[in-house]
Amino acid sequence: MIESGGELGGQRLAPGQSFNFACRPGLACFNTCCRDKRLPLLPYDFLRLRRALELPAAQVLAQRVELEADPVSGWPALRIRLTDQGVCPFVTNEGCSVYPHRPTCCRVYPLARAVRPGGKGRKPQEIFLRQETPGCLGWEEPDELDVAAWVEQQGLAPYQKVNNYCLRLFMHPARQGKVSLNQQQTHAFISALYNLDAFQPLAASPGFGEKFGFDQDRLDLALADEEELLKLGVDWLAGVLLGK
Ligand code: SF4
Ligand code: SF4
């Protein structure tokens, strides 16, 4: 998703440009978009989903997630495992059962977001595009808003923040073309970005900071806060897979 900018279609929305849209129960299309979709799980999406499910990371990975290689970047890419009927396992008649913790793709939809690193000291560049999927009746609703209002309404800001941090790895300047990770590297990737239950003891182990160049304050922060641990995982992986 992060790197799908080159493949995305749809009309680009300029900052401040208004559009008419609303998604709510009562629309005839309600819940129909929670099926037959690829539902990517970025590292922060997984962290939030795991919080919603209150289950160990390894269990969520085993039961709810599929792993593939991103066709563009080659990075391991996780997505929600749909039911045999092609439906998201979290949808109910009343709507999304993990709504407060739903992933980035569900918050952004029916827009699409593409982002690129902004360079040294600059914010990442992001664009939003309209995805006018057939059958989505929300586009016929009168509510007028712009991208900033949509971001606010959908609670996207914390997701954008950590997703943007992950660009340090996913779009690392030392990466040459498509990534091809071996089994051990894939295991490290999953542990550091998704299975934080497994990464935490590694980060807490004697000599970890010295070996990988993290000072004690950074480690203390990471060991006290899961989001900081995830960011440590991003920087650790960038070092071990691509060099600092
Ligand atoms: S996570 Fe929730 S919003 Fe997203 S597809 Fe599943 S049920 Fe729908
Ligand atoms: S309005 Fe669009 S996004 Fe909302 S439930 Fe209907 S199809 Fe899904």
C-alpha cells in the first residue's frame, strides 16, 4: 500500500478541495465493501488490531493473517485472511467489530493514499485520490468535506505518523530495486515489525544496544511503549538488512 502510488488510479484531491461523501449504516451498500478486497496490514495496523483482539501477536499472525511478497517492492506484505466466502472475518451485521482499531486501508477507503519520503528534514509527500468503486453509495451523499476533514473523521493521524516512520525502512535509500529476503530475514522482519512479543526480549537482551547502535534512553523508551518498540524495530531492520 505504501508503495502503490505508481499503480493507483482515481482523481487526485488537492489540499482543501472538497468532495461529497458519507459512509453510514442505513445505506444499501453498508458492509458490502468488507468483502472481496485485499486488506493490507501495515505494522501499526497489526499493532492496533492485536490490541482490539486482545490476543498474543503469534496467535493473530497464525489465525488472521496471510503473508505474501509485495509485487512492487518485494517486501513481505501482510493482509487480513478473508473467510472462505471472501469476507473480512471482522465484519458483523452491525458493522466492523474492530472499528476503533480498523486498519489504515479501511480508514482511507474510499480514498487511496500514496506517500513518498520527503527527504532530509522534510515531511513525507502524500496524495489522496478518489476511488469511486461501483456500488459505493457514499458518493451520492450530500455531506461536503475535504481530505483534512476525512483524515480527522477517520482518526487517521496516528496511523499516518507510524506508517510514515516505516518509510525509513520500506523506502530506504540503500535499497536497490526489488527486495528479496531469505527465510531468516523474513523471520526478522515479521518479528521486529509485527510480533513485538518476540522482538521485545531481543531488544531487552544484554549487549543489544551496543551491538546495534542504540543508546539506553532509546531502549528504555522502546521497552516501555509498544509504538516506540515498533519504531526501534524499523531502525533495527534498516540496519541489519540495508546498513545504516
Ligand atoms: S477491518 Fe472492519 S472495516 Fe475493515 S474490512 Fe474488516 S470489517 Fe470492514
Ligand atoms: S458507502 Fe462505500 S465505504 Fe461506506 S459502506 Fe457503502 S460501499 Fe462501503
